[in-house]
Amino acid sequence: MPTLSSNKTRARKGTNYILAIAIDEYKKDDFLQLDNAKNDAEAFIKILTTKYRFEDNEIQTKRLYDAKATRGEILRTFRSYNRLNENDSLILFYSGHAHKIEETEEGYIIPVDVKKNNIDANRIMYSEITQILKKIITPKHIILFLNCCYAGNFFTKTRSIIPTYKDKRFLQKSRWAFAAGEKDQEVLDESNNDSNKSPFVEYIVKFLEHNYNDSISITELISNVTDRVADNYISQIPLGRSIQDAGDEGGEFSFQLKDNEEDVWKAAFEKDTVESLSEAIKRFPESQLNRLKAEKRLELLLKERGEWIEFLKIAKCKLSNIVSNHGKTSSYYDLAKKNLNLYNDNYKKLTYKERAQTKWKDIQDSVRVEDKISHCKEFIYEFKKSEYYPYVKQLKIRLENEEGRRKAWIDCQNEAKKIHTPKKRLHVFKAFLLDYSAGYETKAAEIAVEDIMFCIQAFEEYNKTRNYTLLQKYKDKYGNKAQHYRIVNAKLTQIDNERKLESEKEKFVSIADSKSVTKLLNFINDEETSSELRKEAIDFLESLKIEIQHKFSKAVNQEGVKMIYDFINTYPDCSEVVEAKKLFEERQEQALKNAIIEVRNSKKLDALENHISEFETYKGFDVKLARRKKDDFQKDILAYAKAMETKDFKSYIENNEYGLFVEDAKREIDKIENSTQEAILRKKCFEHHKLSDLKRYVRQFKETEYYDEINALLIKEETTINAKALFTQIKELMVKDERDFALDKISMYERHFPEEEDYPKLAKFEAQIELYNREDEAFEDILKHPNDEDRCYSFLATSEFQRKDQDVKNILNKIMKHNSSSLNNTVENANQKQNKFFGDVKITDILIVLLLIILIALFLFK
């Protein structure tokens, strides 16, 4: 079974890729603009590329934002990842609009070139993405992060996750998706924390940010983020699992941390080679303290290497010099030649470890001090990576110093002072103890070893459990004479500062959550507050003031009291809260007045009960008053019900002057009084038929059962009076010679009063009007012919009413002035005719009167 370390090694062979798609700027006529899609994508990329094994470059991280995120570009880029290697991994992040087809519940994402009136043209169905996943078979892991509405529709089928040994999961292929919400859920574009990120991305970033494990699996990420989002946003529950039918083989992707800088430096100093230190300096050039230490150590190592190379050159040159310069005549020629060949041959044949062991054996076997020193120098130059290297180096130091142990101890202490890593210091003192097993220096070295091991144990305890008790004991036990007093003291100071900073942060978070302006000001003005948190608190205070002004303005402009009540509870000590409380009281008082008015209008207690229920929730000050009003109204309702039973409405009015039913009681009293008045008046109407009584009854008592009968009597009485009045009008019009009006009235009388006694007289009026009209026509004809004497004489002969006779005579006089010879005759004839005419008229009148008398007698007799 492969170990975790072997998995990490394999994981590093592959490359991690990111494809980020984010759309904020849709066309306004098609879809709503978003605020945080690109912010989400950038926050997601930043945490992966800074802390985990992802790189932010054009090859490994691609961005398709806004106008670039078309359907064609998204699909082309996605398909291009089929060229990845078998150990590579791909993360696809999408943040933008998405929707679903209601009939089939199939989901789809909405690229920037989708038109609202033709969505089908450029949308990308989730099933389409799954088909592409099937074809991208080479990458080991593919994960989709879908930060959009209805993202849960991506999982058309479900299956349980088969548990696999954690170390094996990374080796197997996986195809996963993590959706911001379930299939019927719309997701939020902005969190409640004003973080410029959506809730989904906010909690992903937080989890990855606060992770300190070497690796974290996708299931752990999904589990944590789902719980956090669901706890804080009821309407949004993320959903993550493997994708079925897309090439998943039960594997699982792990987010692995980048190499820690401290660990790299630690390993470089432990190896203590030119190569390790050079690599560390190259990787972390900005780490000033470690870089300076490494450069100093590297300078020393290069100097030692140069010296050793020169020594080898000298040793080899001496052998070569004996062989080449002295020739075969030298007594040492054969031995030098033999040793030189043996040196070269053996050196080439042996492995590195064997050569080191051989050279170490030569050092041990050497008797002379000079030989030991020579072999040590050769070993130190050639075998820096050997396990014997530190021992040989210490042996060389001991042998080269005449003072022996004291000088070695001094050198050991000096070298230890140059090393700041406890384990490397421990190695130096242990090397000294191997060479010197007795003496004062040995005792001091043992104390140093005990000191360093205590320090290492204390640091290991702290790193594992974050418990710094051993570090404090170390400082108390050894004081400032300890090997690593400065390191421990610095660490304890750092821990103390961190705890203090953490406490300050917790205090600041608590104050920020309370949204108390006073507490924030006190926190800012506190001398113990760190400058970093003070700046953060000042920024938060400014944003809080803006938020308070915005919320206050919104609460003031909003109807009702909910937002004002929430504002008072959320911002308890801001300057606006006094005005908010005053406004709350005013609106509460007005709401109570409105409720009372509505109760008086509707005669029901519903409005008052609703008011009490609402303001009990908001802890309103007038709830007791509202309850008393409700009790009063309830008593009033019962009192009126009793008055209805007893018909004692006067007592109700006396005892309930401002009751709900005062007007109703008055109306009831009026009804009773009216019924009495109605009976009295009805009796008068039936007995006397007096017109004023009839009119009064009809006007006041329209709803009674006697109304129709009395109304008929009134009509009959009014009809009689009206016929006489109309006949009087006709006579007056005849006297005034207003014939047209007289004819209208005659016609009206004939229609409405044919049975009246004056009806027969209308014929005389009509005949008279007809004669008047004829005379007028004849007179008009004379006026048209002013010189026609015959017309004038004819008119005077036939005229019955003498209305125009004088006018005609005047015309004749004018004619006669022109004809004086016949004037007398004409006048005499005219007078004769006139006398005759008047005689005829009188007889005619007598005949007409007799005729009318006869007709009336006949009518009465009949």
C-alpha cells in the first residue's frame, strides 16, 4: 500500500490548471447586471495560487471574463484541456447567470452572448458539459465549481460515495462538481458580510485560507462549506458530489499546500551544502535574515571547498611529480607509481558510499597525526554528503589544534553560535561528545545537549498542541545563559503578541458584530490597540457610519415600524438612534389612532388586535393602552347588545357618550319615534285627505307599507288642483293673445284631463285661435298689397273681432287721398257694410252662446 509521502511525490509530477469564467456585465436589456462574479473568480484564483500548488500564469490559469465569456470561447477553451497529461488536474470555475427549463428541469448556464428573446441559441446545457467531460479523458482530476442559480440541476442522477482509503483516492480518476445551491434554488450574489464576494465563494476561501494541513480533500471542502452556507443562508444549500457518467473512477482531488518557506530553509541548513543553500537563496531571495545567514555559510563552504581542491591538487601533483620528474631512478618511483594508479583506479570503481567508507577507514587506520589530517582533508573535500562528514570535520579540528580539547570546545561553541536551528546545534555538540568523552568541556557539552533537547521538545510540543508551557519552563530553568534563550524568548514574545493580537481581534470582532459606535471609538482610542487593528477599526467605523446613514434613510422612508425597530436594535448607540426612537413612537401612536378609527368605522376589534399583536413583537410602549382600549370597546359591544335586547337605547347613550354604537342607538331611537309619528300622520291622511299631510307622509315615510296607498291619494288630490290651474292659464294666455302657448296648454289639458268639467270649453278657444290666425293672414296680405281697396273692404266685411279694423281703415284713408272723387261713396259703402257686419256679429254671438248652453245641458243630462 503506498504511503502518503509517495502520493505527494506522485502528485507533484502533475500540473494543476484553472479555467475561470465570470460574467458581471450582461446586456442590460437581456439580463440583470451582477456585482461580484469577477470578484469571486479572482478571490478563488488568489487563494489557490498563493497557498496551494497552483500557479497564476497564462498557461496554467485562464480567465474568460465578461465579453470574452461567449458560448464558442467557453466550449473551445474547455475542450482544449483534452491535451493535458494523465497526472494533471483541472478546476473549472463558473460565476454568472444560469436557469432551468421548467418542463424538463434541465439546467443551463448563460454566456454573455445569449439574447433574452432567443435563449436557445447560445446557452450551454449542463448535459452538454457532461458530454465534454466524457471526452476529456486524460486529466486525472476535474472539478467544476458552479456559482450560479439552479446549479443543483447539474446532478441529473445521484449515487452514494463509495468510501476509499484516503491515500488511494488521489491516484484514481475523479470528476466532481460543487454547486452553490440545490436544483430549485436561486443563489445570492452578495454575502451579508459586505465582503464583495458571494456566500458560496466567501466560505470556500475562508476554509482554504484557514487550512494548515498538508493536503485537504474535495469532500472535506464540500462538507465544511455546505454546513457554513446552510447555517447562515436558509434559502441556499450547496451541493457537491461526483459526476455520474463522466469518467469518474471513485478518485478524489486534494488541495496540497505549497512548500513552506521555513521548512525549505530548515532543510537547507541541515544539509549544510553549497547546493542546498544556493537553491534556498534562489527560491526565497526576499527572506533577508535566512538569506544573509545562508550567504555567510555558503562563503565559508566555498572557501573550504577551494582549499580542499587545492590540497588534492597538491597531493596528486606530488605523486605525479615523483613519477614524472624523478623517473625510474628514484627509489620511490615504483611506490609512487603504484599508489597513483591504485588511487585513480580504486577511486573510479568505488561508489560514493564505498569511497567514503574507505576513506573513513584510512583515517581510522592511520597512525601518524599528519596522515590522519591529510586523509581528513581529502574526506572533507570529497564527501560532504557522507554520514561521516561531521565526525571527520571535528576530528580534523581536534587533530590540527595543539591545545586539543579546549580548542575543539572553543571551536564547537563558536560554530554553534553561528547556527540558529536547535537540531543543527545539537548535531554539533553531539559530534564534540563523540570525540571527547571526558573532561570539563564534555560536561559543558552534555549540559548544552540537554539544553537543546529540552528546547527541541518544547518547540515540538508547541507545534503539535500549541501549548507553550515547556517553552516557559525552558526559559525559567536555563535563563539567559541557555543555548536558545533568545530564540525561546523571541518565540514566547511572539506567542504573547499573537495571543494579545488574537484577543484584540476577538474583541474587535465582538465590537464589530455589536455595531456599537461608542465601543468602536473606545477601541480605537485605547493605547493598547495595535496600529493594524486600529486602522482596520477606523475603516470599519467609516463604513459603519455610511451603513447607518443608508439604513436610517431607508427605515425613515419605509412605511411601518419594522425597519425602524431593527435599526434601533442593530445600531443601539449611534447618533441617529434618538431620532429613530422618536419616529418609532410617533408611528406607533399614529398606528394606534388608525386602529381605533378603523374599529369605530368597522365596529370590529380586528384592527386593534392586529395592532396589539404587532407591537408586542416590537415591545411597543402603548400596548397596555391598546389593551385598555380593546377592553373598553369590548364592554361597549356588550352594552349595545343588551340595549338591542331591551330597546333601552337612551340609557346606552347616557352611559356610553363616546361609544361605538351611539349613532346606531340614535337611529334606533329615531326609528321608534318615527313609527309613532307615522301612525299619527297616517290616520290624518286617511281621515282628512289634507294635501299637506299627504305630502309630508310621502316625503318622510317611503319605506312603510302604506306608502303606495297614500301616494295614490296625493296624486289624485294634486291632479284635481292641477287641472283647474291649467285651465286658468289657458284663459290668461287667450286674453294676452299668446296663441302658441295657449295651444300647447290646450293640448296638455286634452291629454291629461279629458274627464274634467272644463274640457268642453277648449273647443271655443281653439275656434277663436283659428279665426285670429285667419285675420292675421288676411291682414298680412293687405300689407303686401297696400293699394288694393277691394282687399280692405273684403277684410272689413268678414272681420269678426275688430282687432285689425282700425289699421285697415287707416290704409283705406291713405288710398282715398289719391282718389278723392270716390272717397265719400267709398266711406258710405264702408259704413253701411260695417253696420251690417256689426249687426251680424251680435246675432252670431247670441247663437253661439245658445249652442254652448244646449251642449252643456246635454252633457250634464248624459
